[in-house]
Amino acid sequence: MNDDLSILYQAPGGGDMYDFTGLTTSFNISASLKAEATKAQFTFVRDDDLQIEMGGVIHVTAGELTVFYGFVFTVRMSQDVAVQVDAYDALRYLKNEVFYPWPKQTLSDRFKEICDNVSLDIGQVDDASYQLKPVISEGKTLFAVLQEAIDDTLQNEAKLFYVRAYQRALELINVENDVVDLCIDSDSYINGYSYEQTIDKSTYNQVHFWHEGDDKNLRLIAEAHDDEKTKAWGRLRLSRKIDSNETEKQLQDRAEKTLVVHGQPTEALSLTCFGDWRVHAGCIVTVSLPELGETYENRNFIVSNCTHDYQFDNHTMSLQLLFTGGGL
């Protein structure tokens, strides 16, 4: 394997690190922008000196960069010499279910409270300003609680956040603050790609919010329209009943921000290319595909899904990308 790549194992509870880089024949790492754990799968040659235990730590580095830090959850062996191991990063512990009352608070504060709930360290926390409504979680996973808070913040603040693990700590990141200095183009990186643009998924040119009065009649309290796009695409309306203590001005502001988020076609780009360990789900990369038109030269995309695949010194990555201009 690449001399810069190091794969280490440590038994639960600490102790010496065992370097099994030379035994490893392949591994892949998969991560998503949605609130879920990063999964790493390793295949290596069996060695009597290496005894993998549940909860053991696997630490993968490339030079000074941490590629993966996680914990063993599954080991598979058969009659041949190969051993397969599945490991997850610290986000895996957000699969725990809770019965818990969450107060009115920002996404940043709810994230910190979630980390405290499962005794996980807290790293970088970017600021969110929207005040989430108080809610009681009844048997929901912490992943679900966190994803709902991220979605509500996106709708009301027009800012996209994601959660990542850094070793034993969790971090809440605004995607605008996570830009990788990399341009992926067909000349030097891309092996193959597919592209889709659609207004058939979550695109709207009209947003209506309704409220039920004391007389049980619905009353339109906030609306936002894009008349030019309505003329071009036909009427694509999002209409919701709102149970909220927000003022009409606050709801009007929410309707306008919802239109900003959903007022563009959804653009999705999938590609495979040479691997770069710096790329991960949630970061922004530049992609240049002039064959799709002039507007696709040096265009920024958010990595929504990322899989790194490493086999016998051949490192590739498969990416699913979202255009940063809308349709999130």
C-alpha cells in the first residue's frame, strides 16, 4: 500500500497500536451528508498476532490527515485466510433511542445537548441562529432528532449544516465553511459521470403557509411567489398548515427563505474519479465539466455521498454531488 497510508488497530481500553497496513488488501469508507455514521470495511490477511475485538479502535491516516477513526462492530472469518471487519465512527452512537424533552433552542445548542446525552466529546460547532420549537422525542433515535433539527434550520435559515466525527468528538459544520481546494475535471480526475436536473422532486415556485383560527377556518398568513418561474414551469406550490407562535412577519420571512431553498431545479451529479483523502461528505468541491455547458466550468458542488475505495494501491472515489445554488 501507499507509504503515506497507515492503518492501526488498538484493543478496547487502550494499549499499543498494531500496524496492519501491510496485511490489508482492500478497504472502503462510505459517508453521507445526512445524519448517519461513516462506515469503513477492511479486508486483510489473517495474522495470529492480530486479534480484533468488538469496540477496538481502527485509525487510518494519510500523512498527517486522519482518514478514518472508528470502532469495530463486526468481524467475519471463513476457511480462507481473509478477515473482514466493519467499523463505524463515533456517529454510530447516535442510533441510540431516547425519550427526552428538547427545549426551545438553536441547532447548535441542541447538537451540544445530544452529544452530552451520549457522553461524546464536542469539537467544532458552527453557529445557527434559528430557534427550534420545543419537542418531546418518544423512542426516536438521536440521528432522527438531529436530522429534523438540521432540516428545520435549513428551511428557516437557508443554511445547510451537517454532522461529522473527528476521532472521539462530534462536530456541527456549516457546509459554507468546509471547502476543499480541489478541482475535479475530465482531463485529470473523472473516470465517468451522470448528471440530472429536475423540477420534479422538491422544487417550488410558490409557498403558502396557512393557520387555523379559533373558528377552525384556515387563513392564509404568509406567501412567497416567483412569478417568472411560475410562468415558465407552471404552478408548483408548497402549501402547509402552520401550528406556530411566530408572528406573521416571521412566517413571511420563513416562506421567503423556503422559496430560496426550493426555488431552483434540483441538480445532481454522480461521478467516479481518482481518490483524494481530503474529500468527504459535507464538503464543497469544484467540478469542471464544460461538455455540460459553459455554466458547468469550475462550478461548486456539495458532496452529499462519498465512498473511498482502496485496493492494492489503487485509490478511487465515488461521489454524489448537489449544486450549491439551490435545490438542497
